[in-house]
Amino acid sequence: MERKTSRRDLLKTASLAGAFGLLPGLALADGKKGKPGRKRLLRIAHFTDAHVQPAGTGSKWLGEALDHANSLTDAPSLILFGGDQVFDGTNVSKDQMASQWVEFHATLRNNNSLPVKYCLGNHDIWGWSSTAIDPREPEYGKQWARDTLQMDRTYYSFDEAGWHFVVLDSIARFRDSYIGKLGHQQLEWLDNDLTAHADKPTLVMSHIPLMSACATFFGNCEVDDHKWHVPGTLMHIDARHTKDLFLKHSNVKVCVSGHIHLVDRVDYNGVSYLCNGAISGNWWKGNFQETPPGYSLIDLFDDGTWRREYVKYGWTPDV
């Protein structure tokens, strides 16, 4: 994809307020109130649910979103990709899976100069829903995504500018599909990791929300006129365990996720859970319900507070 220089030059001259298109009703600064004189340590961008494929316009508009973030006067220092980088790998051939990843990587090469970190989404996994793919294939399941994204493991942590970051693997195998679950081994690792970094404010990223309000509106979760049912494919089925861990580890300040393609904020026991929309919106068909295609900018401060803005990067229907 050829970089659109004129667009980048235009964005560089735009004011920050003019560059942002905020979701109606979402406050410009919706983090916790910080101490007077707090210092921003880091600005990150959270890109989730890009759903890139060779056919269609996903790579074009992911490129536009990357151009937008890279060209901001107050640009982020890091992009967190929150999963579902490609359109779908669960029930496609090897050639189809390969072409999606080729398109995704080409878009990043052509439109991004910022460091990136990844977590896996359910659509990044190859073959789980297909009876035509041999599970003995070396790239089967999560291995293809791990290899192409150069991930030593599917969950990990790192430090940046005084903050600690934890990237979780939300996707557990359930029959021929998936469920949002960490499992015993990952929960034990998370407990140990948070203990080892207790001196740093911590941001946790997962693909599937650990806790969410908007998950109830993704599909038809109203079973009847007196009962809700939120399946484990929409919110972590082990949220009680992570809630208890975060009570134990007060260094966890904010958790970010995607998957639902909607924007919300849930504050519970001192932790803020942010579901941050989708780059693809309604899978490249415009708004998904009330949420336009976009990404989040998150400022992280030295007192452990944060600030989020949901940014519309300029998606328009292709004529």
C-alpha cells in the first residue's frame, strides 16, 4: 500500500482537537482524577479488531488509522494491537490464512513507524472450527499467529516508562470453538507477575473483556423477559478469579480489551475496565450499533491514573 503523504501532512498541521473525532457522549478525559501536577509518563494507542483480509477495504482503512495515529502532533509512543488482526482464521484454508497475514504485515510496513505489541484474538487462530484442517499441521491453532507476530508465548509482560504492562491470552479451546478463559497455569503466572511488579502501576490487555457492560448488547443476550445470558465467548468466564487477583494486587489500575466492537467503561473495586471499540467498526460496514470505527488513545500518569480518548480516524463508506 502506498502511503498517502498529503493526508499525513494535513494531519500534522491539524490541531489536536480537530484531529480527534470523539464518540458522542464519551468524555474527553474519563480517567480517574489525578494529583495536582501529575506527570504523563506515556501515551499509547490501542488498536483492536482490525479484521484485515485481502478482499475488501480493511487493509486500506487500517492503513489510514495507522497514518492518523502516527501523524498526530501529540503522537503515541506505542501501539497495542488487541487481537483479531486478521478477518478470520478459524475455518479457512492454509492459503487463505497466509494471504490475510501477508496483507496485515504489508499494511504495518507501509503505514506505521511506531513500536507495537500484540495479543491474540479468536480470529487469529487457525483451524479450530474446521474439520478439513489436520491438527497435526505445524501452524495449527495459535502457532501460526505466534510465529508471524514473533511472540515467544501467548501471554507475557513488559515495562515501559514507569508502567507495567500485562498481555493476556483470552482464548481457550472449547469444543470446536473458544471461550474467554485464562486457565490455572496462566492465572498462577499472572499472580506471580503482579507480585513481582507490585511497585509499578499496571495496565492489563486482553482480547475478550475481563469485565464488560456492553457485552450484554453484542447479540441477543436477553433469554426471555426476565433473564439475561452473557456467554463466555463475550466475557471471561473466570472473571471472579481475575477480580480476586486484582483485589490482592492494587497495582492493577486499568484493563483494556476489544472483541465486542463497542465502547464502555466499568469501574469495579478500584480497577477500570475499558472496552475500546474496533478499528473495523461493523466489520468494515460502518458503525457497529452506536460505535464508529476508531481506536483509543490512553495517557498514563506517574500517580497511577490514566486518561482515555476514543478517536474516529476518518472512515467513510467506499463508493
